[in-house]
Amino acid sequence: MSEKKPEQAQPQAPAKQVNIHKLYLKDVSLEAPATPQVFNEQWSPNADVQLGTATTQIAEGMHEVVLTVTVTAKLKDKTAFLVEIKQAGVFAVEGFSAEELGVVLGSFCPGVLFPYAREAVSDLVGKAGFPQLLLQPVNFDALYAEHVRQQREQKAQTH
């Protein structure tokens, strides 16, 4: 008769979790240098939207992610307005590999922050006397994938 050995419990990988601890505006800026003259012109601006993200580890498993949205609206050669929002959040992130953590912090978290930044931009533009500005949805998965691709190309060029 063979003796059965008791099964040893396999250590389980920690469950993958992302929890939002805090969402907040970190910085807000609005400039409307061509007012009030710009209000007398036909409103058909060229708008330039720039996005950026920054991540800081603030404790073990805790990260601050800051999404910066900058919108510059121009009428001909005049800047009608320039608005910049830094929408931030503190996220508890557990159970992800280093590569997965990059995706969570570089894509998922900015996707959570974007609707708040979008609302803040719209509110500020309206309070400055301009027509409502609704930013189009952003595919942060595609932006992150492009960022990773560019980093790999840069590393390949330097080696």
C-alpha cells in the first residue's frame, strides 16, 4: 500500500485589485487673453488637445496618477483660450506583474480620470464665456500601446 502525502497548499498569487482611494483636481489653469474682443468674432476655433500622464508610487501598492489635459483654442492667429487641467487620483493596486502594472497605471487609471478632467474642462470653458466644449472619448489602451512601442524603438536605436 502506498502512503498518500498530504497535499501542500500552493501559495496563491494575490488577487488582482485596483481600488480608487481619492480623486481630485491637482492643478487648474485658464487663460482667455483675447477677451472680450474674441466674443465679437464668428466662433469657429481650431482646438488643439494634448494629453499627458504621470505616475508616482507614494507607498507600497499605492500610486498617484495624474492626467494632464491641455486645450488651446485659436481663432485665426488669436488664442481664444488655453485651459489646463491636472486631474489626479490615488489608486491602490495589488497582484499585478510589473508589465501588467504598467498597463493599469498607464491606461486603466487615466481612463478612470478622463471623465472628471473632461467635465472640469467643459465647466471652465463655459465659465469663461465660451460655448460648451465636449472633449471626444480617448482610447487610452491605444495611446499606452503606442507609448510602449515608441519606448522599445528608442531602446533598439540606442543599443
